[in-house]
Amino acid sequence: ATEGKVEASAAETSSSRVPQGKPGEQSSLFYSAGQFFFEYLVVVSLKKMSDGHYEPKITFQFPKRENLLKGQKEEEERLLKAIPLFCFPDGNNRAPVTEFTSETFSFVLTNVDGSRKIGYCRRLLPSGRGVRLPEVFCIISCLGCFGLFSKILDEVEKRRQISMAVIYPFMQGLRESPFPAPGKTVTIKSFIPESGTELIELTRPVDAHLEHVEFQALLQRLSPHLILHIFASAVLERRLIFLAEELSVLSQCIHAVAALLYPFTWAHTYIPVVPECLLDTVCCPTPFMVGIQRRHLERVLDQPMEEALIVDLCEGKIIRAVGDEEEILPIKLQNEVLTSLNRHNNNNNVHTSEQVNALVSEAFVQFFVRVVGHYASHIKWNKNGCGAFQERPFCKAITSKTSRKFVKKFVKTNMFSLFIEEAVKSRIPQEGKW
């Protein structure tokens, strides 16, 4: 019975329980330039209930949406119901404090149609004296760009220390500005009492597929060897659970693991920070990639769980494994990726975050190029421009036995099928032009 209840509440929380992938879903996180920066800014505060517990509630919403159609209204209500849960995923056992280090994290909500929205959160303590409760400023956007939204949240936090009223014009200015193209900058004018008008420059990284990523977070916590074990499990679409106490560590590391799969996309359940009330997600028989606060480890281990890889990001170790992680990837290619990652780790040159992202991504992209880079020559096109992927010849074309063994498993994954589907689809319009 409890399973049914959780399923029902999950359906209400924008189907965040089991986000099912859809072909081409990746593009929903990487919108083109000119989009709105964000859909909403909400403030989630903790309200004391009659039983003494605190419950997260939305206390401020910008903009207020009116004139919505019935379907849009229902979706908006679902979204607004889910947000507080993900802003305070660590349950409601809290007490007012005098000091609190603000933290930044993000979550992903998946709509019924498979499209994703990202919540960028800054949890902070309102200015004042004496004991207070933290509140969360959450920006909901369809755009995946963690660095950019962290900077926006810095500006929100700075204004919050002055007054809530100063946040509104800044967000209005942001909403009226077009989202810049990769590598481009947008300048927002913002007036702050006492300081006058400020110009805030927001620049998008040149490489759009890495703008939601911080590989440094992963490299600081896990050895290259363990990162490869995790990558091998993710490539075969297994169940992955990450543990950390800090929400920022969980969300950064899980986004980084998902980004290692580029140009493929994780299309199964994906919850960077699982709210306490949805912990039984780990009983799911289908693949998932989830982050859970370490304090819930005992509860997680007590669940009737199928085989899963459990990674402790605090200790930098794997707590539970299937056991074959060492043998999944072709050993020669595995060593090449390890060499690249170790070269980065041993390099005393200080790299910027963008350089680290490019170095790490390149190592994994090269892995895919080496094993499946010949896919295009095994799509057979007929006269009508319809393509069909020739799986057997594709696998046979691989001369290395270990690589072929790996690829035979990889071609059966959802992410490979979706990738081929997209490749076939994107070729059709061009066929028509010739």
C-alpha cells in the first residue's frame, strides 16, 4: 500500500519519481540562445506546523502567472507542489540556527512528456540577529548552465542581504534579456540602493554541452580508477546510487557522471538529490542514477534492492558493487582513459574549470570514438532517405575481441538506440535537399 501512495505522490511531483527518457531529450537541457533565462524564481521557507515540525512552503513567486490554459495550470500546480520537496530534500527535522554556510545545488524535474526542468537552488540564512531558519531561493529554468545560474544566485544572495525588494528589479531585468549564445555575454543593468547602478555580465561557456558540468568536483573525491568503474556501470545503464552529506556535492558529482556519457544521454530515472520521502526509489527495478544524503545510508541498505553500485563521495570509495566493473570496458582503452585522467591529476599546472572540463570530456569522447565511431558507415539508406542501422556488420567490423564483447552489450542500451534514432532522423531533411 505504501508503494502505491509514494507512486501517487510522485505523479503529483511532476513525475520526478521515474523520469523516462524520450528520444532527443538531451536537447531539452541545451536550449538555443534567445530563450527566457528562467520560468520562475521562488522562495521556499520553513513553516512550523502544529506538531512542531517544519514544512517547506513557497512564500514568494516571480512572476505570478495568469491567463493559463487548463493543461498549463495543472502542470504549473504540479511543478509548484514539487519544488519545496526538492529545495529541502533532507526532511523536516530542523531547528533555527544562528550560523549557516550558504550552499548551491540543483535538481531535475521530469514532466510527463519527458521534458526536463532544472531547479537551481541557493540555501541561505536571511540576514538578522538571533536564531533563524534557512530559506531557499530557487530558479526554475529549462536551460542547463550551472555556472551561469550560480552567478545569478550570487547576485540574488547579495540583494537578499539588503532587502527582498531589491531582488525583484534584478530578476525582471534578467527575464527581459535573451539567453546568450555559447561563448557570448549578456549584460544586465541593476540598481542597488547605496551602490548605484551595477552592470552584471553573464557569459556562457563556449562548449555548450559542458556548461552544466564541474568535473573537478568528481576528481577531487574519487580516484580515476573509481571514476572508470562508475563510467562502466553507467554505460551499461545499471543502477547507481551516490552518497554525500552536502547537497551541492551530490548534484555536482551526479551531473558530472551523466556528462561523461556524452555524446550519449542518460535517459532513465535521474534524481541528483532524492527527497527523504522518495527514498524507496532505490527499489526501482529499472536503471537509475540518484543522489542520497549519507545519513540515510542504513535505510537505503535495508531496502529490498536489486544489484546496484553504491558510491560514497565523502570517503571516496565504492560501498557496494556488482563485482565485474573491472572487466566491462576493453582493457587497452580503459588504460588510455586512465592515463589521460592521471595526467590531469599529476599536472601541476593550474587549470581553469573549463580546461579541466575539456580535458576530461575529451578522454571519454575518444573512448566512444574508438569503439563506436564507425556507426555512420553502418546506417543503410534506401531511396526514400529512410535509414536502418545494421547491427551485426557494425559489431563484426570491430577487430579487437575485447572491444567487440563490450560493444555487443552497449548496442543493446537505451542510450545507444536513442543516439542511432537521432542520427537517422537528423539525416532525413538533408537527404531531401539532395
